[in-house]
Amino acid sequence: MDSYNKIIRLSNTLYNDGLRRAGVRDLSGAAESLRKSLRLYKANIPARNLLGLVYFEMGEVVDALSEWVISRSLQPEDNPAEQYLEAIQSNRSRLSSVNQTIKKYNQALLYCQQNSRDLAIIQLKKILASNPGLIKGHQLLALLYMQENKYELAKKELVAAAKIDNSNITTLRYLQEVDQHLQKGASSGKSSHRKKENTASYQSGNDVIIQPTNFKDTSPVMTILNLVIGVVIGILITWFLITPNVRQSAISDARKAELEANNELTSRTQEIKGLEQEIDKLNKQIKQMEGKSDDSQKIIDNYEQLLAVYEAFSQQNIQAAGDSIGNVDQNLLGTQAKAMYNTLSAQVNEQYIAAVYQQAEQDYNSRKFQEAVTGLEKVVQVEEDYQDGYAVYYLAQSYRQIGDAENAKKYYQRMVELHPGTQRARASQRYLDELNQQP
């Protein structure tokens, strides 16, 4: 009992941590804490409802609906999850928008695989217009912008994703890469601008004269003299220094440009491979989520059947409990739920068989043979030799009375095999011989 209480307290502590993180829009951290809370105690209704709200805020509406459906099945009364589900299900346009968002996002991923980035970008813009909270939509659109070298647009999408979830690791990693590219572009632009500001140039004949911007002439004579000197010096520099240097510089620049182009090509190739890996990862996540959605629905339905059995048994409605327990699949239950099922099954089957047999016996004695067949079949399927074989004997008699010779012969034969030498076995053999002689 102490261990159980410790688990409950730890689950509540993780729920409080998730609530605190959600309050400061650390949605990724909040979702992680809430998932840990539910792994410890699946019936923590506040944690499950909050996890649904976090998923909904992140644009993952399908995951949110799954959490709320499970919550409602665990606590049908006074559960806020009922209001959340009604708010979405009652709004048909909203529900249709959710379905369309999933299809459009899958189509965008397909465009990415086909290298149709323009179509993928258009599709993602449509998705985000109807579901602006879809974080993975902002991230994928940012990746496509980065591949197109549109880093400003990529940063805009990543900032929008960060406003929804300020601690998403994928968003922060993409932002860091975008900022690095933007800083490189800004630094090269500033260097060129400063160079233009610090110098000024003018043409003298076929020569270009470059001088500092703070240069000042003192007189007309000095101006003319400086011009003459500048022309002479320019000619000499051009002849002896500039022409060879220009050729060498052109060769050097060409080699440098070639090297930079090769480096840029290598970098782009790596980026493309990284994007392809991200797309593959997202495709796998989508397939996993689709599979989880189907499995989750089966688990939810199975738990609802178990809860129906428990509710009927607690209200002493043994008939309803017995009819429902056959619909429960043990393989889809957790450890605690399976223990609950085993306990219920033992208690329900014992009382259920007794109640069904009592009613069937009354129907048999009242010559309601069709109703007797229905009840006795249920009893025999659970315990063939119930009431020392009377269930099988009455079932054979009932089938004979309603004209079903094949089933009558089947159960007369079982009576002979189960209780040879008894009065009922001899009577069963006699009826069996009569039925076999009939055409």
C-alpha cells in the first residue's frame, strides 16, 4: 500500500511539473512530464486532460482527442474531457478541418519526397492558415525555406513555432542554424559598405583616382599639381605594378571562387541529406502515430467493455455483466486491469451461469423450448457438465422439441459419453436411436 501511495504522489508531482511548464509555454517539457505521470498512474485524470490540452495547443489534435477519449472512459462523470470533446465534435467544420490538415500535411511530405518544394511550400501555407498552431508544419516549412536560401522567411516560421512552444529542441536547433547564415550575410554586407564609405573615386582621362573621403584641397594650384602628379603616378603604378597584380589577382580570385563553390556545393549536399533524413523521420513518425491511433481506439473500446462489466456487476445486474465480459480481450489490458478482469470473470461467471441456468430451467419446465435453448447454450459453452450433466440433457431435449435433430443428436451423444450407465444416459441413447432411424 505504501508503494502504491508513493507512485500516486510521484505521478501527481510530475503532473504539477507539467502544469508549471505549460504555464510558461514549455509545451515539450510539459508533455514529457505528463507522459511520465501517466506511465506511473494511467488513471490520473487531470494529467491526461492537461496532456490533451498541450497536444491541442501544439496542433496535434488527433493525439489530444485520443487522450480525452481515454479520460472520459476512465471517469464518465464530472470530467472536463467531455466538454473538450463536445466542443470539437459539435463543430463539424472544425472536425473537417482537422481531417483535412492531416491529409494536406501528408501530401506536403509526399511533395518533399518528389523534390517538388514549391508545391510543398504552398500546401504547408494552406495548412498553417487553418491550423497555425501546428508546430511540425512551421518546422517543415522552415526547412524548405532554408533549402531555398530564404533564411529570413525560415526564421519567421521558426519564431512562430517558438511562440507556441519555447523549448522545442528541433525549433531551437533550426533557429541556431538560420541565425548563423544570417550573421554571415550581414557581416559581408557591412564590410563592403564600410569600404565604400571610407573612399571616394573620380575619373581622370582613362584613369580612376581613389582618395579618402576626408581629403581636402587647399587651393586651385595645388589641385592642378596634385592631378598631374596623380596622373603620372597612376601611369607608373599601372605599368609596373597594377597590371601584373590584376592578372595574378584575377587568377587567385578565380581559384578562390572555385574553392568556395566546391565548399558551398558540399555544404548544400550535406544540408539536403539532412533534410531528407528529417523528412524520412517525419514520415516514420506519421506512420507510427497512425498505427498508435488505431491501437488506441481498440484499447479504449476494450477498457469501455471492462468498465461496462464492472458497472453492471456493481449494480448486481449479473445478466448484463455476463453478456459483456465475453467482449473483453485480456491481451489489450494492463497489469492492474487484467487482475481486475480475472477477479470479475471468476465472480461474474459463477453467478451468471447460475442465474442463466435457473432461468433456462424455468423456460424448459414451462415448455418455452426456444428460450431454454438460448440460455442452456450459454451455460454449456462455459461449463459443459454443469449441474451434473442436466444442462446438456435439457439442451438436447429442447432441441428435439423445436425440431432441430442435428443439435439434439449432438448433445444426446455428449450426455451418453459424460454419464454412462445413468437413467438420463439411457434415455438419451433411446432418443438418439429414434432420431437416427428417422428419414
